[in-house]
Amino acid sequence: MTGPVAPVSFAPAVRPRIPVGRFGDRLACAEAGVAAAGMGALLVGVGPDLAYLAGYEAMPLERLTMLVIAASGRATLLAPRLEAAPARACPGVVGGHIDLETWEETEDPVDRVAGLVRHGNLARPTHLAIADRVAVSDHLWARHLLRLQAALPGASFLSASVVLRDLRIVKDADEIQLLRLAAQAADRVIWEVAHGRLVGRTEADVAREVCDRLIAEGHERADFAIVGSGPNSASPHHEASERVIKAGEPIVLDIGGAYGGYASDTTRTIWVTGGDATRGPDDEFLRFYAVLRAAQAEATHAVRPGIACERIDLVARELISASGHGAHFFHRTGHGIGLEVHEEPYLVAGNPEPLRPGMAFSVEPGIYLAGRYGARIEDIVICGDDGPIVLNGLDRDLLVVTG
Ligand code: ZN
Ligand code: ZN
Ligand code: ZN
């Protein structure tokens, strides 16, 4: 008899890292983007853009940490004095690509940023009469942005994604390797949880196990563990609750975290019988699961350079709609993934953006019958030169377990 096999662990003892020199390349691209867009400066606060450009995963604080990339001049990381040690240790600074400056508790860091922006524009022919465009990262807190706007009167503010989205949306080989290791770790966690005891436990208890296992499988952080049992499986973003899992029902497991900074996000639907052969999946569930399985496979199969994001969504949606379940698939088919678990590109109706080699995203259709049960299958997929590269290796057939 053949059946699904346990995923093998390829996890390296030491998490691979993005090479230090890569941050120099990324900064050079960002600087070129600032110049090409004719912007005065790119201001990057704590968040995924800072991790991308500097390799610095700083704590978001009321004290301002900011990478300033002015139209001319060196990239400067301004950090509070008490964060100097971690800031100095980040690859962007270690590699000599970024100058580190610290500010004292009694100083106004926003004034310092405004000074760096002005200074970084002195060499420009039209010398920023402070009437210029300044791009800020999407994750910058409003409290910081409002003060920057006051300190740079006349400047117009726009999103840093103007420059950074095109860089971040295509993953290089090192990023893809981290996404692959993250996906494989999530595969193993789902396998282990699915083959352990489930009946009689609460969803919240299983969710805690998921988080512990993600860490044990090499993640530095577990971010979410959706454990939707029975009727809760019909709620796509169900919060694991105190509901006790029963024999004879499905469980949607949707789990993720960060591995080497890159996100995992994988869903499998399982069915627990409690060891009772009469408590297997009913015909209706098997029917719509088969449709879902085909829709997820076809949408994945359609991935290739040049195809529109919305087209991938349509492939899954048409199959599900043809089965009469169109109304029961009410979210987009997928989202980009990288340093953030949800980022561009979004596989959704209305997004004509063509896929490019190196784009990474989820393919995750679902069918949800409110009040009864539901199912979802989610893989992380890379757009390869000739078609899809699926990072998850876990079988996609309905996994029927004793639980
Ligand atoms: Zn989601
Ligand atoms: Zn997910
Ligand atoms: Zn997802």
C-alpha cells in the first residue's frame, strides 16, 4: 500500500543567512531608485524594509530608529544610543554599507533625520528647498511620521514601496532557499501534529504544540497557528479556541512563523476518526475536498512568467464555481510571501500584474460551508523560469488520521 510519507528533515544545523555583501547590492539598488524617482530621501523605519536593506530586525519602539537614504551621500542608520550594540552588529553596518549614528536621550532624533535629509541633498543642482518628495516605509508608526512631516515642512510624503516593492517582490536564490527551509519545517510540524493525539484536546492546546514544534524545527519565531476543528474549520482565520476536538470532524491547520527572517505559511486539512471506521469523512466533504484539491493543483500548475496574478485566482475560482461552491470560496487565492507573511503580489481578481521569475506566493483556495465545516490547502510557490516551483512537499490529499 502506498500513502503519504513523512517529510524528511533537511534542516541544516545552522540557519543559512543572506550574505553580507547582498545588503550592499540592495542599498545600491535603493539609492538608484531614489535618484531615478527624483526623490529627496528614503526614510526607512523599523520593519521589513529595514530588515531587507540593512538586515536589522530592530524592536519597534517609541524611540526612533531610522535608515536615511538621501539622494546623494551615504546611507545612515540613526539609532538610539541604547540600541547601538545591535545596530552596529547588523549586516548593513558590519559590511560597511551603512554609517551608524546614535542619538542621546535628550536629543530630538527627528531633527537629526531632517538634518541628514537636508545635508544629503546639498549636492543636488536644485538643492532641496525642503520642497521635495520624501518616501517613508509602510511600517513607520504614525507618531514618527507626523513629527517628520512637521520637521520637513513643504516636503511631500509618499510610500517607500515606490522604490522597494520592485526589489522585494522578486526573491533571489538565497531568499528562496530560506523560504524553502521554512516551508519544509512547516510541513514537518503539520505531519507531526496530524499524527499525534488530537481528539479530546482543545484547539488552543494543539496551537501551542504547533508553535513549540515550529521553534523545534528551526524557526526563530512562531507567528500563528490556526486550528479550526469541526464547524470552526469553516472560518478561514479562526482563532484557536477552547473548543474540544471530537472524533468524526475535519481540522484546518494553517501555521507559520519566521525562519532566518523569511516566513512560512502552510495549510493542510485533516480528518480525525478517533479510530472509529464509521466516523470517516462523509460523501459531501469528500466531494468538495476533491474539487478543492483539483483547484489548488490547477492554480499551481498555471503559474508561469507573464501570467497575470488575477488569472491564477480565476483558475481556482472557475473550478470551484463550476462545482456550485463559488459562494463558499470568498477570499483571494493567494498572497506574496517573504520577509512578511502577507506581501505583494496578491493573487486576486483585479490584479493584472504579470508574474515574474522569483516571485514567491501562496496558492490557497478554500471551501467553507458556514456552521458545518470547511477545508483549505495552502502551499508556497515560486514562479520559476518554466513554471511553478512548489516549496512544500507534504501530500495534499485529505489526511485521514486516528487523532
Ligand atoms: Zn491568511
Ligand atoms: Zn496560511
Ligand atoms: Zn497564506
